[in-house]
Amino acid sequence: MKKIGILHGMERSFPEAFVERVNKLGLKDIMAEPVMVDMVQQGVGDDYAVIIDRISQDVPFYRAYLKNAAIDGTSVLNNPFWWSADEKFFNNALAVKIGVAVPNTVILPSHERPTDTSDASFSNLKYPLSWEKIFNYIGWPAYMKPHSGGGWKSVYKLNNLDEFFKSYAETNQLVMMLQEEIVFDDYFRCYCLDRKHVRIMQYEPRNPHDLRYVVNKGPASEKLLMKVHKDVLALNNALGYDFNTVEMAVRNGIPYAIDFCNPAPDADVKSVGQENFEWVVEHAAKMAVERAQAQKPGKDNLTWGTFVSDAVTKPQVAKASGTDKVAKPAESKTKKAAPKKK
């Protein structure tokens, strides 16, 4: 029997519906349940073939538990190693490289020095920064938000220099991004599961949280929806997320990826609505079952995005005399003895 577990926090509607949906399939060799964590011993995992992670972004202990489980062969969705390494500014940089439109964005050093550092720790950082150049690139209004983390914590809308410096001083040791405002004509929040299933939902981020999926707009054009669908898949395949949402703001017909590092996205029936809820429960259950069936005990059953996997498959290159050559394994410096003459 292969077990599918879901690790979650205070949410209830999605985890409970997910477990029920998997178990109602009546598969002889697969069942689902909420994960129960007890003693976590190094190099020894639990007996889960698959775990869907909904909470480790807020509980470091769970993140360590999931990495340990992955070493033992559990297929963890999403990959806890990549999730630990990823952050929003890198997301934007990767989007630029794969041709997905994103707002102009810069990253800023923390306003306060990190603990246990001094002025000497920043001898490589120009002071002051080229603020005029930064503001000309971003423009006003602008948004400032943490380069890592989710939700609307420590997010500022800024209209001028005075507001920026006042707000920047409040951010303490947070590393922030400054980003141009996209005044949008349309806005979409898109589920992406298993890097192949996409659910495009019209969304209004300016509404109260429980009314953001209630949008009284006409249907978007087929051409626009196809572009959004393509970009959502491109981002999630590059990043390697199995369960994620991408937010797209449309300006002058161009969808801009605004927020696409949401590996534990809202899936509560009260906020997303019944139809969207049914879709995500169905496709999450389908994905988990397929992963359980494909899971090989003791092996690496994690998903790695093309950013990582392409780097692994590329030959190592060394430069010599201006010519690129594939590096060869180091040869022993010990010369073999010449055969004795008879």
C-alpha cells in the first residue's frame, strides 16, 4: 500500500476534500491521509510515497522533515530543496531570461545592517546607491515588497521619493524589491498543477479577500488566454513547481507576471469559489495518485525545473587558449613504470 500524505496548517476545506477525493477513487494500493509527524531521525523517512506540502513555508521544522523524507524517496510536492532556494527576485530574473514579461524591478539592500555585521561588511556596496537611476527605471507609482515570502506582508504602494524613503526606513533588515506599477486592464490568477494543468481565473486583487474571485467582466479574448496559458506553463516548468499560482496583470494586451512564487496557494472554498475549488481538488488528487504510482522507494522522486536540470545535463566547459573544450577527468600524475627489457 502506498500512502499519500498532505501536510497543512490551519486550513481545512482543501486538505479534507483532497484526502476524501483520493480515497473515493477506491484504488487497492493507494490511500491518502493527513501527515502525522513524530520522531524525525536523520536519513530515515516516513512511509509516505507522496506528500503535498501546504505549510513548511511557515514552519522551518516541517521543511527539514520534508527534506529528510525526500532523501528516503518520498515524492514531495513541491520540491522542498528548490522551495528553500527560490525567492521572488530570482523569479523575475528567470522570467526575463525565458521571455515572460515582468514589471521593471530592482532589489535593494536591507535598510538596517544584518545582525553581526558592521560597515566593513559592506565595502563592496556602493553608498549611496544610484537612486536617481533606480527611480528613473522604476517610475512612480511603485510597489516595494520583500524579495522573499508570500502574501501582502510589508508591501507598500509609493507615489514619490518622500514616501519611498519613509517606508524604506520601516523595513529594518528585510531585503526589499522596488517594482513598477502595472496599471492593468485585466487580471488573472492561474492555478498550475503538475506543470501541465492550468486553471485561468479572473481576479480582482483590489477587492476584499473573499470577493477577489467575484469579477463582473466579460470573457477575455482567446488569444490573450492562450498567451497567459503559455506563460504560466513556461514559468512553472522553468521553476519546477508542481503546485503553484501565477498572477498576471494585463496592460495594453500584454500579460505581466506579477506574482508567481506561490507554492502553497490559497485553495479555500470560501475564497476561490466552488467551481475553482472542485478543479483544484480534482487535479491535485490526480497528480498525487500519478506520482504515487510512479514513485520508486529510495530514489530521487522530486521534480526539478529546467533551470536546474538543464544545468546538470550540460557538459562542463574549460577554456584553454581561447578555445572551449569539454573538460576531461583529471589524470593521475603518477607515471606508469616503463616495461623492463627482457
